Amino acid sequence: MVDVVEIERTDSRSSAPPRKTWERAEAEALYNLPFADLMFQAQGIHRANFNPNHVETASLLSIKTGGCPEDCGYCSQSAHYDTGLKATRLMPRDEVVAVAQRAKDAGASRFCMAAAWRSPKDRDLDQVCDMVSAVKRLGMETCVTLGMLTPKQAERLSDAGLDFYNHNVDTSPEFYDKIITTRTLQDRIDTLAHVRDAGIKVCCGGIIGMGEMVEDRLGMLVLLANLPSPPESVPINLWNEVKGVPVNETAERPDPIALARLVATARILMPNSVVRLSAGRQYMTDELQALCFLAGANSIFIGDVLLTTKNPQRDRDADLLDRLGITSRLA
């Protein structure tokens, strides 16, 4: 009989003390468990912390597209690469609110707004704060991703009522400089600290399938789990094919079982975090998505487009969740 890796839970139903740090070797041992044992542990932890038959639904809008000065090697919005994407100005607030209302009507409970900046200028932040406050008045949770923030900027967003700030670490510390040179990993960690200090919840994850090794994927999860407070939301993105970016030369779509193993490992390392299947779901079969939900994923983006890439149709999502007996705001 195969031994199951012992872990300490952090949920309120357990008398065990919170797990403070994870070692890479521990994450690798979990990931490499026989598949049934790994899924059993992940599902047990998931049930201890969440309703196993509910999936959170969110909607994502690019409020300022393209022209970003960063050189992230996977991104269609970087000004360093010819991706055929036309840069746009920041959207007017009323247009953003109208899109948010439609997203709410379609079943989204959280509305995420993304702007392709290295960091926002104060005049732009004024407008984003107005958007956040207006979307909050619709009764939705709010999230933005605007690049790097100063402590003062994070406080202003908090004052506007922002619930979540998305700022992904993207990959492991070892692989990071293979895909980005214009912003360090420490820059990202510093912004996360500013967001935390301002009382805003953190949405932070990464991308898989860019040519990294399994060890890099696990290194990313360990980095997130060992932050002073793990992110409340952990998006796991599959690399989306983008014309003209360097990652095209190294990208390889992950094996489906490897993806399910990664989701299960994320659930075990971060028991109280919402794990979101984010970009790349259009490449996933219904069966793979079901396996990921069983492994502990409990959030998806709805809508036909995520920033500049495709996303499954709303009807397909509603049909899948209905067949699985999973509830959401979709109806």
C-alpha cells in the first residue's frame, strides 16, 4: 500500500497549527504521488475549506490594451513585439460600467479590469478608482491589474473600494529571467506587499506551458504558498498562442494529467485559496476541466474573450457545470 504524504491543514476546522513554509521537495513529493492518492488528498482539503460543488465566476475586461513597455515574452500587449495588436487609450468609465453590468447579468460575481501599463500614472489611477467605485455600486467584487504600484497608489485603490489586485509572479524564480528582463521578480513581490499593506486581497498566479520544467511550475506554487499570506486567488493560466512573441519558440502545451496534478498540488499547498482555471481553457476538454474541478479548482472566467485571447463560450460553460452538478452564478 502506498503511503500518503502527510500535511498540516490550515483550515478553521482543524486543530493543527498553520503550515508556515513549504520546501520544494515536499511539493515534488506531493505532485509525484500515485494519481488517486494525490486527488484524494486534494479533494479532502478542498471539501474542508470550500463547497466542492460550487465554482466562482468572474469576468475580465481590458480597459487599456497594448503598448506596454515591458518585454514579457508571452504577452501580445508588449510594445517590444509585432503581434498585430493595436494599442488603445483607457476606456471611459461609463463604457466600463456598462460592460460590468452585462457581465453581472450573465452571471459573473467578480469584475476584473486590466490595463497594459508598467505602472499607472496618477491621472490614470484617478479614472481607474472611479471605475472601481462605480462597479462596486453594482454589487460586484472588483479586481484590477495595472502593473507595479507604490504604497500610496495601493492605498488609493483601497479607498476606492477595490477588493482584489492581480499581479502574477508568472513562473518560478529560476525561470523568471528567461521570459522577462524589464521587471524583476522582486518588483512583483514588492507590489504584492504594498497591496497587502493597503488591505486589498491578492490575486496572484502564473502561466504554464512556456517551456518551463515541472520543477518550475512547482517552484512557482511554493513561492506563492510561502508568501507572508498566500494569495486569496491563484489563477493558473495555460499558455495562449500569440503571434510574434518569443515564447512561441519554447512553448509546449502541458500534458492534461500534469495539469490536473498541478491543480491538486496547488490546492494542498494553499488550502484556503481560490484556484482559478484562467487563460487557455479553450484548449481544455470538458473531461479535463472536470478533473481539475475534482482536484480543487473552483473558479473560472466567463465571457468569450480574456483580454486579447479566446475563452470558452458561456453556453458551453453553463452546460458543463450543469452536467457536473456544480453551481455558480451562471444560470
